[in-house]
Amino acid sequence: MDETPDGRGGPHVFVADPSMPVLGDDDRHHLARVLRLRDGDPITMGDGAGRWSPAVFRSDAEPEPTADVVEVPEAGSPVAVGFALIKGGRPELVVQKLTELGVDRILPLTAERSVVRWDAAKAGAQVERFRRVAREAAMQSRRVWLPEIEEVSAARHLAASDGLAVAEPGGDPLDGSIRTLLVGPEGGWTADELVGHRTVGLGRTVLRAETAAIAAGALLTALRDGRI
């Protein structure tokens, strides 16, 4: 069996235990009513923590595993992207795409020039929304490890480290030593926020905040996986 599921195994869904699967109501509805699966159609099931197995769909019962559970180890060099909150549905788009790309940790941030300001209650609700978006994107992209979505934090509280850098026009080229890359708001980082941090550039043009975050995820995962 392949180490990770692919499209040939059918839709991917998350359950608490792939060896004794129990589908949630929303997932069952999606498989049966949206994707129109029939009894015996193949699916794959994962627990979001590296364990998955193939199965067949049952309309009136729980999925039936068809092979032993496979355990996939976590990435040896996990990568993270932090992005300053932006307006509208764009934060959800960033979380969705970073999940599809294979980013391991996603850090929603506030910055000094951030337009979006959430109180504690709204921030908590939005993080839960991000986690639902990440779960749906992980199902679509057939990830076996769900990304960790951290609570909203202030960028200035992130301590400088060898593996952390901030995206800034004119910075150094991105290389494999960077494991966490922070992307600022549309207005950019302030001088105080840049103090002590290594800066890296993402190209010759000035990117929108959401484009920069997605580009950061694509580059970091490609470097981690040895694809560039």
C-alpha cells in the first residue's frame, strides 16, 4: 500500500480511529449526498495524526476497512507560516491553501499596521473557523497529518531564532535553513517589528498579503521536500 492516500482510493475523510471508524453526520452527508457515493465505493480514512487506512463506504453502516492501518511519521523538518490578519474571507483562503500545500503549522498574527482587530471572543471563534477550513482542505488534498492552527498572537511576541525569518522586499533569498516565515499586513512591517529578525524576499514584485503567505508556504514546503 502507498504510504499516503491518493485520488485512486476515493474521497478522504477524517475519523477518530481508522481501525474502528465512526463517520460524523456532516461527513456522511457529504459523501452520500454531495459526492453521491454508493455502497462499496472506495474511500480513505485518517485520524489527522498520521494514521490512515482504505475502506469502502456503507450507506447504512460505518465504513468498512479493507486493509491494515498505515502509520505515516510526521515531517522531520516541519515548516510554519505566520500571516497578519486581513479583511474579508481572505484569511480562510490563506489557511485553505497553506493546508493544501502541506504547511505543518499556521500562525495567525496581529501586527502594528494590521487593519483587522479582533477581541478575544471573536479571535477564538475565528481560529475554530480556521481549523474547520483546514480540516476540509486536508480532506480535499488527502493529508494524513492535519496542520496545527495556533491561537492568534502578536507578531512582536515571537522571539527571533535561527529558523525564523520575516518576509520583506529586498531581503535575503529564502533557503532551507528557514523553517518559519512571517508575512506582514498590506502596510508592511514596522521598523520595530523587524528588529532582530532575518528578512527574506519573495520575488521582485510587491505581493498582496494573501499572495505572499501562499507563496511562502509553497516555497517552504518545496525546500523541505527537496523539490527545489
